[in-house]
Amino acid sequence: TLVGVAVEWNSKWRVKGAKARSRISTIQVSTAASVLIIQMAFLRPLKPPALLKQVLADPRIRKVGTGMLSDALKLKQDWQLSVIGRVDAAALAAELDYLPQGARANTSLVAKTVLALDYEKPRQVALGNWEAESLTDLQITCGALDSWVP
């Protein structure tokens, strides 16, 4: 079983007026057919859902994403979530010689070189407020694609 995983958070230098903390704001989990975007800051009580914890910790479920090691470390630090069964799409693409030598691997580059998909997250989305009570349609679309593409 495979699921795509991506995370977003605000950095105080990225969003004017954002809270000083840079804890993960959203976790996106996708299957071939659907995507779930969990707005962590609005959970009550402020702790990850048990099912999310189970899925991320299950070694039989492969969690695929770009930058999975750093995302897994941040999930552990911010939310005490263990991500077991990680597959880093960028590292795999580089290992299989899909990426140009020395290229900074990101979701856009993996999408372009592996899937021939022209996907670039707009700057205003990447730097947007991921702790907003209502995410914009573009944030939702890009968040979904970030977890689905790799």
C-alpha cells in the first residue's frame, strides 16, 4: 500500500504577522483516488488523530513524498508522530538518474522529470498562511498535489 505525504508550515520570516512558532500546520495524505488535508492547528484536543498516527507508523504502508526524511523528523519534533516506511521520491529519482546532476530536488522537479508533469507551486502559495482557518482554493489544490504527485 502506498500513500503520498506532504506537510506545510508557516515560518515567521515567510508570512508577515505569522505566529513565531513554525510547527507543522497541515499534513496532506493522499491515495490514488483522494487527498485528506488535516489542519493541525485547529484540532481539538490539539493532538494528531489516532488513525493518522496508525497510518504513519504502519511499516506495511509506504509513505511517499519529496524530502520525506526532513518531513518525518519535523513530524516527530512537532507532533510526536513516527513515520515508518518512508520513500523519498526525490532521492529515488536521483538514484535512478531522472534528476540533473546536482539539482535541488523538490516536488516540481520530480513531477517534471519523472512524470512529465508541469507543476510549479506559486510563490504566494508557498509563502502563504498555512494556519489560516480557511485555506484558499489554490492552497488546497497545491497541498493536495504536493502529496499526490510524488
